[in-house]
Amino acid sequence: MPNLDDGDIFIGNASNQSSTASFNTLTDARIALASIDDLSDVDTTTSAPSTGQILKWDGSNFVPSNESGGTVTETFKTISVSGQSDVVADGATDTLTFSAGTGMTITTDAGTDTITFESSGGGGGGSMPVVLSGATDDPIVLSSVTTAGSLPFTDYLGATDNIDLSTTQSTATVFTDNDLDTKVEVERTTDDDTIYLKAGGTDVLTATSSGVTVATQTSGDNSTKVATTAYVDTALSGISSNSVSDADADTLIQVEESADEDIIRVDTAGQERLTIDNNVSMSARGGFFTHNLTMDSNETFTIASTEGTVAAGPLDIQGTVDVQGSLVVL
């Protein structure tokens, strides 16, 4: 009979007691060689277990899984950056710290579990928005400029493709408004070396190495602050290098009627009235001379020793006449 209390199974009759010990030994050996994966509802072959994991029911089998509900595991394990050393968690409670670089600010929102990285405008970075022909937004991510002559950037796939500026020169020859009718041009045609200032579609000023021309100022326009040759010639048309005349040129003063004659001539109404030569000889063609009859008390008239003077009376002299030369009174 079986000994149910001891868990033994007897095979044969009561005299064959050695069968019990043999069966127990065989059973222990087979159990020692067995694996938990031998159970039909346990699968540790598809995903091998690691230290600290437990068997968890996935709906079909018991499979290796991390324990939850009371056990802390690493929130991050390894963070890799190309060209830099890896950041590896030292333990289950290790902390990952973000540090803002130049021109960057980092803000957190505990309520939404959000970390925001923003450029503060001080040291480059950020992105340059680019809209492709298909209206797809494809921004170019910029990094800090560390090498003169190049603009480093990373494309949307993460590849670095720096723009070399060492042999590139950016020039602008036109500055204009939105409707293109007001502009400054520094080179309208190839190498003409002329600056054009246009307002409302009209060239109002041009500047060359020879000078500045205000194109819109006419001969009768004196409203502008820049005097043009046309305006000056019109405003001062009665003045030349050797004469001053009225509008119809019949009344004038000439300092040189013929080449180098050195005579001052005074004309009125087309007639020469007075001439003065380089010997201070004066001649008049008719007419009358008038003078003041009274010499004021605060006036002084001096006749130098080398001079002669003719005075026509009557005269009321209240001031001083100093005669060092000759004086003839008529």
C-alpha cells in the first residue's frame, strides 16, 4: 500500500521495500535536470530573463519582465552624443541634469512633465525656417559659429553640412521699398560707379566722382536746399566776372569793357555816364553832381599832403577839415 503521508509509492509486494528508495532517487534526479521553461505556460526562450526580473503573465504565457509597484529601476540607462562620451546611469536613482549653454535657456513644467529649450539670442543656435517648393516646412538647425569663414548647420536628417563662406562675398547694389519705385542704386549698369537716388519713380539725385547733380531742380526752382548749376546760372545771370547789369543789360557797371583796359565804366539807359581810370582820373558826360551842404560836427575830412581837393560852396562846415595838401574852394 502507498505511504501517502511520506509521499512514497510502493511497487510490488510488501517484501520488496527497496523499490521505494530507488523510485525516489530517480525522481529527484529528473527534477534537478528540469527547467521552469519546461512548463507549458512558461516562455523564457523568446526573451531570456535578466537579473532582478520576474515572471509576469502576458495573456498567453509567463514571460520575464521588470518588476513594478515598489521597485525602482533606471529611468535612463545610456545617452549618447556623436563625438562625445556616453552619459551612463550609475544606479536606479541616478539623476540626469540638463545644463544650458551660451545663448540657451531651459525651463521645466512639472505639471505637464515638459522641458523647454529656447535660444536667448546671445550665442547662435536655433533654427532658420525654410519652406520647400512643396510647401513643406523644413527648418535648417543652426549651431554656434566657431570657425571664421563658415556657417555650420545641421539638416533635418541630423547630418552636418557646413556652409563655407571663406570664398564667398555678399554684395548689394540696390536698396528699395516694397513697390520698387523708391530706391538707392550704387551700380545701375556694370561698373558705372554712379549712385542714383530715386523717389516715387524719378531720379532726384545722381552722384559720380565728378560731383552731385540734382536732376529735378529746374532753373526757376529755389525750393530745394541743394543749389544746382541751372538755378545758380538763372538767379545770378546778371553777374559775370567783369560786369554787373540789369535784366535788359542797358544799365551796368563794367570793370573791363575791353581786354585788360582797367577802367571802370558806368552806363545808364544805354549811355556811358562815368569812367574812372587807373590814375583816378574821372570824366563825366554831362549831368549834375550834388553834395551835402553841411558837414556834421562829428565828421572829419583829411586832405593828405600828396592830394589836392576842390570844394564847391556854399558849405556849412561844423566838423573838422585837416588840410595837409591843397584845397581849392569855389
